[in-house]
Amino acid sequence: MSSWFPQWRRVSPSRDGLVAPDERLSATQTLLMGVQHAVAMFGSTVLAPLLMGFDPNLAILMSGIGTLLFFVIVGGRVPSYLGSSFAFIGVVIAASGYAGSGANPNIGLALGGIIVCGAIYALVGLVVMALGTRWIEVLLPPVVTGAIVMTIGLNLAPVAVSSVADSGFDAAMALATILCIGLAAVLTRGMLQRLLILVGLVAAYALYAILTNGLGLGPAIDFTPVAESAWLGLPTFSAPTFTWHASILIAPVAVILVAENLGHIKAVGAMTGRNLDPYIGRAFLGDGVATMVSGSAGGTGVTTYAENIGVMAVTRVYSTLIFVAAAAFAILLGFSPRFGALIQTIPGPVLAGASIVVFGLIAVAGARIWIQNQVDLGDNTNLIVAAVTLVLGAGNFSIDFGGFTLDGIGTATCGAILLHLLLRRGARSSRTDETS
């Protein structure tokens, strides 16, 4: 019987090629590659909690802990980093009534929903371990997953735009932030281009400081909390509160996490030439458990990160030990209150501009799923499923069930799955009748 963990083989120093998941570099190279992966996840893992009113320091800490949990549960067989998931932003804002700036006063409601979502995700992992992935592919074909992902971005659009609607200066800075991120996307190369959100945020932050702290054109950035914070200390922990409304609102995000993780594992398997399908169930379970642990402490839900898959594609280094180093580095950052205080000084208009870009990218990611999987929108089933799902989500269509409400993303998710099953079955019955 094979061991739970692989026996990592040392890669020859003179070798110039792909480093497989069960191979290892020198300790120094592993550490440096781990830091690079921590930097790759940093921008998104910090931005997501800020947009939901969570403590970014805690989110970074829990991303490191979650990655270690994932590593153990998959037995070090799947190279992946777990960071804050953007799929939770819309439902967390809806469940908690978050206003868009500062700490989220109703974070407990969101945390309860995140834990329930993680539990469902983990349960899916156990079912996949027992039955395989065929049933997931039936329930979540590309037309459904693409529509759901696109819906999340469209549902969030009013949140980002309304936060800067009342101030001309704020609106101008939001547009400047969009421009900074756009320029970072097209003018940078290599690793900087993969960190385009972070690079654009830093540039917009510097511009805001010059215009306000330097020229007095708007509310200045207050650096006093940064100076008063300790270098080392604990982040702010929060306790979950469980309600039916928040749970039912947030739980459907498990569908997105399953689709993301499945796609990432397939991609890494193709890049490494290894069949990672036997570990898909374990990967779902690991991600689900990590999400539950994060939510229990006050952190965001987590997911496997495309940014880190991009780094692996560029470096051709897939050793899973690198992610242990990345997780350790993230945990160290999470225990620095001064680092967290600096993040909290990011101005609201700058965050709003970044939100517009990020939410738009989420919507486009859904369209990319359709394109990559060659979804035929000339097929009436696909066309109706996509059309109805987008309008339900973008219009925030809600359904009341006694004491709780299923809001836009939830109705769009459930509607997409059920509508596709019904229409596809109807189409098959129609073809059967025509041929009989």
C-alpha cells in the first residue's frame, strides 16, 4: 500500500526542466519559490476581505493555515495555494448588509454562512471520493458554471459603483485606480503583470497620497494607526452566528468552489502530465475543511488560486513542498498588526476602483468558461439557461420562503442547475419522439 505522502525526490541542480509535484528543490530554492507564491496570492487575498469588511491580516493568516490543511488532506499530491475567494463577496455583502467601508458590524452572520458552505463543499468531496466526478459534470456543465460565475460579477456591480456616487473626487480617484490597474495589465511583464491588481493598487494609493496628503485636494490618509501598531501580535478573531437566511444565501457558493477547484486540478494535471483525478475528492474535502476553519476564526472562505497556477506555468516548478513554504510565510505576515494597519489605510475610492475591475473580471471569467469549453449558444437549452441566469443574478431576483429570503445569486445558481436539467431532459425526450 502506498504512503499518504509521496517520497519527494531531489531534483538535480543541473536539470533544466519541469519539476514534478513529488520532486523537491534545495531548501533555499524551495523557500524563495514559496515567497514568490505568497506574493502571487497577496493582492487578491488582501482585497477580498477588505471588500467584505473582514480583517485582512486574519485572511492572510487563515490562507496559510488553510493551505497547510489542504496539503495534509491531499497527501501533498496536488500543488495548490488557497486564498480568499471572490465568489463570497456578493453573498456576504447581501447577508450582512455591509455598507462598503470599515469593519463589517455583522461579520458573524457571514461567518456562519461561510462555515455551512464549507461543510457542503467538504461533503461533496466525500461523495466524489466514493462515487467519482461524473455526477458533478452532469449537474455543472460549462454553460451552467459560466453563467453562475458571470452572475456573481454582475450582481456586485451596483455595490462598487454606488460607493463613489456621491463625491466627484472619489469618483475621479476610482477612475484613476481603474486606469492604474489597466496600465499595469498592459505595460508590465512577467511576475509584475501577474500581480496587476496589487501593482495598480500601489500606484493609485501613491497618487491618492500625493493629491490629498501633499496637495490637500481630498481627505488625507491617516498613518497614525500604523505608527501605533506593534510589529508582532494577534489579528482580530470573530465568532460565527448561524442563521437560516445567511446560510441559504451563502451556501450556493459551494457550486462555484467545486467548479473552480475542478478546473484548476484539470489544468495542473495537463501541465504536469500527471493524472490528478484520483485526488479530486480529497482536494474538495481539503478546500471545504479549510473554509470551515477559516470561517470559524473570522476569516474568509478560501479557494484554489489561478494566480499560483500561473506562477507554476511560468516557472515549471510544481513541487508541492513549495506551498508549505508559501503557507509559512503567509502565517508570519498574518501575525503583524502593523502590516494589517497599513492595509487598512487604503482609501475607499481606491478600493472602489479596484472593485469595479475585479467584479468585471469575475463576470468576464464566466464568459471565458463558455469560450474555452466551446459552449454553443445556438443551442436553445444553453441559450435559455444563460439568459435567465444572468437576469436573475444581475437583477437580484429574490424569493421569500417564510422567514428567510433567497437573493439573486442563490436564485440564479439554483435556477441555472434546475433549468438546465429540465430543459436538457425535455430536449432528449423530444428527439426520442421524433425518431420513434
